[in-house]
Amino acid sequence: MPQHTILIASADEGQREHLATHFDADGHTVYTADDAASTTAKLTVHPIDVLVLGDLEHPVLSLALLRELRAGQLHLRVHPAQPVVTLGADDHLSAVHAYEAGSDHHLTAGADYLIVRAVIAAIARRTVDSITGRHLHVGDLHIDTAARTVEVNEQRVKLSKLEFDLLAKLASDPSRVFTKPELLRSIWGAKTTVSRTLDSHACRLRRRLSDAGSPHTIQNLWGTGYRLGTNG
């Protein structure tokens, strides 16, 4: 089974420690949380592949947290489609409530570890690549290509549509120099072949990153093209 980063959130210390011990022994990176606040904090700070969500003092609190996550209300850096496995009571109504709140898979709280592990492997296989693929992290820059947002040190940076497209393209491979014709085709399509259009957008984007306090900048390699680099 590939290694993943797993957050086990539950007010039940025995449940947390039991799962954490097994996942750790299997080579996964494991974090634990015992209430809603610490769960949100760890989702914000750490890139979590799968959240295992048990009862946080009361089932209603757990489902409320899950609904907030799905609605995109937790934090800009927490993906609304974060994979979640819920653990709850062994009855149909609990499972229905969990799925309605946004659970990807619901298990009874006493489910065997091998079952929990298999479920997490299946969910991660299906969802993790699509989730992480939309997020680009380059140093202090965080780019969400689906939400079309850019943050520098967790502070939102306002960009025009074309400025965002240019930054996302350069950030997709920061070590690479993109040629001007390539960037024009990719971002403007057949609408323009005038490099001055690209140059003016690159200049504005460079200024916006500088104003936001980012050490990253848009580097112009004369006669070649552009890349995302750092000052100095």
C-alpha cells in the first residue's frame, strides 16, 4: 500500500491511539486531533491525504465540521473535496447522516483496522491525485487552479484572468523556461501573436508579486522566454 498522510480526528483517545499506532507501523505519516479546532488547524497546516473523522465529543459536531469542509468554509488552504472516512455508530441512520454531510465512506467505530486500511487505500487511489493536482506550491506561493486563487504567505493576491493563467503556467514547472510563442499559444490561443501583449502582462504580474512581498518573480530571459524564479 502506498504511504499516505492521514489525520485521525476523534475525541476517543483509545480509538485515536489504536489507529495511529497501526498506520504508523505501516509506514504512513499520522497526525491526530481530539476536537474540531485542532482538526481544522491540522488540515490547514499539513497536506492531509485522508481524514479519518470519528466523534468529536458528539456526532453532531463531527458532521457540522464535515459540512463546513464541504462548503469550503474551513480555510482557503483546505480543499472542499478533502477525502474523508467517517467512523460512527453501527446503524443505518448514522451512515445516512454521514453520507449526507459529505463522507466518502462510513464505517462503524469498531471496524477492524484491516478494513479501515483497505477503505483508505481505495479512497486515496481514487481522489488524492485529482486533489493535489489542482494545487501548485512554489515556496511562499500557493495556487489553486480550480478556485483560481493565489496566496503569498496565506494572503490573497488579486490577479486578472490572464495574469493568473500566466502565473499558473509558469508555476506548473518552475525549473523550466517557457518560450514566448508557447506561452502565447497556451494562454491567448489564436487571438494574438504579439509578444508585447505577453510582456505587459508579465510586467504587471511581476509587480503584483513584488507588492505582495513574494521573493518569487517573473524572469525574462531575453531572446528565449519567461520562467518563475526568485529575486537575487
